[in-house]
Amino acid sequence: MKIKDLYPERGARKREKRIGRGPGSGHGKTATKGHKGQAARSGGTKAPGFEGGQQPLIRRVPKRGFRSIFRKEYEIVNLKQLNRFDANTVINPTLLEACGVVRKGEVKILAEGVLTKPLILSAHKFSAQAIKKIESAGGRVELLSAS
């Protein structure tokens, strides 16, 4: 087999529709646009969301809420997720990221679940209940500064 013998599978390549090339092409005269009307004119498309003069949906539904551009989003970790670590392990965001508990970002520890062993926890934020539970299990809390 030679390079010159290679060709696409039959039907794999569809020919381009060449419009406006005379009556013999089958796509001449109105060039597949029909007679008159908005769609036949140049620039004759409607804006996305246009509903024919009816009030568009995006303007009908009420706008609510606000999200501050200065808002801090924390990666949440619950105490029940930390029972997998050995006692007296120093747990910080880098370790949690390496273990797949969190992705990137600042970490907040919440109090859901029971902590069964003493751990040394470093995070950017803790809930008050989480601090109580960690200290009652014999662990320690270290607050990291925001980056």
C-alpha cells in the first residue's frame, strides 16, 4: 500500500454546501434562505434570549442575593474525618491536601463527629465546638494566619 492509495472511508467526508453559486448548483437565487423575512436579510439573527417582543425570562425572574468579592471560602473538615490519623499526629493543611481530604485553600475544622484520639491540629479557622472536642480528647489547636 502506498500513500497515494489512502483515502477516507466512503461517506466519511461530506462536501461543503456552496450557496449562492447560480441555479445549476441547486442552492442559487435565494441561497437556501427562503423569500424575504428577517432570516433572509443580512444580520438577520435575533439576540440570545430574545423572545419576540415578550418580556424575556432573564428580566421576568426576580434578582436576589449578593456575593461579596471579598468573601473567604474555606475547605471544610469535620472531626470524624480526622480519626484516620494516628494519635499525636501533627495535622496541617499540607498533610490534609496530600491525603486528599481537602483541595487547595484555607481550612476550617468543624465539630461534626467524635474525635477518639489526641491530635495536634493546625488550621486557619476552628468552630468553638471543635476546639472543645479536640481539647477534651487530649489534643491541641494551633491557629494559622490567613495567607
